[in-house]
Amino acid sequence: AGTLTVDKVPLTVTADNKSKNYVAALPVFTVTYTGLVNGDAAPATPPAVNSTATASSPAGTYPIAASGSADPNYNISYVAGTLTVDKVPLTITADNKSKNYGAALPVFTVTYTGFVNGDVAPATPPAVNTTATASSPAGTYPITASGAADPNYNISYVAGTLTVDKVPLTITADNKSKNYGAALPVFTVTYAGLVNCDLAPS
């Protein structure tokens, strides 16, 4: 008698690529089989699939590895996949502020919308500025934030408004006197409330 040797066939187990947002739960890891025959849907012992990433891992890429599979009919090899941790949106809104004409500029602040994982500020906080100065006339001026950076966030900005308010100005006509029949005196006024080195209203 002779011997018929039935050899194992190659089976490649490929970890499927996955993605998730920063701080979102890890996805369900899956694999793709290449080389199954005879109607087999999976090896006798399916693989374990894991990643070095955790739910709180920073944005970036991490390997997904399958291992531990076994089957008497297959020579099993593995191909790693990639878990991509995506940045999440962060909106930085410059807070509206107001001041009186001639007063110093207020302290500018921002409001963040979109933080996760207990974060309270981006790694590089924004600079906040306005086109107005302490002596700018009454009116409205934009307040803009810029320059923030963080590896885990896609940052966008919303401008705020600085309102420069008018201040009270009292104009008092000065008392005058003249003799009967004399020419009228020069009439003058006194200003109370001028700021910013102003000498008279425009």
C-alpha cells in the first residue's frame, strides 16, 4: 500500500483596518480570511484581535494584531491592520466684551466647545486680539482668536465682538453778565465728562 498525505494549506488572517475618534470606545476588531477551502468559514480556533491603543490614546495610528488561531488543516500566517484614532472638532469662540470710550481694553477670554477626556484647554492656547485700541471711537470691533494647536483636535474659530460704548458728557453754558446797553459777551461752555484727552466734542 502507498500513503496519501493531505497537506495543510496556507491561510492568511488579516486584521481589518479600523478607525475611531479620540476618546471614543475601541471599535470591534475583525479579521478577513484568505485561503479557506472546503466551505470552511473560519479556523477551528478563531484568532484573538487586539491593539496597543486604548480608548484614551492620542490621535494617531496604532497596530491591530491577530494571533492565537489554530486549525489542523491550515498553515496560518497573520497580517496586521491599522487603527486610526481621528482628531475631534474643537470650536474656540471669542467671548463678547464691552468697554467705555477711553477706557482700557478688557481682558479677552474664549469659550471652548468640543473638549473630551477631561481636557480643559488645547496644548497651545489661542491668542485673542481686537482691532480696537483704548482710544478707539464708540462702535463695534471684532475680537478674534488664533494660533491654538492640539494634536487631538481639529480647531475652528468663531469671532466675538467688542462694543465700545459712548460715555456721558455734560455741556454747561457758563453764566455771563453785561451792563445795560453793552454788547453781548462771548458765550462759553464748560464740559464735564470728556475722556481720552478730548478737549471738546467733535
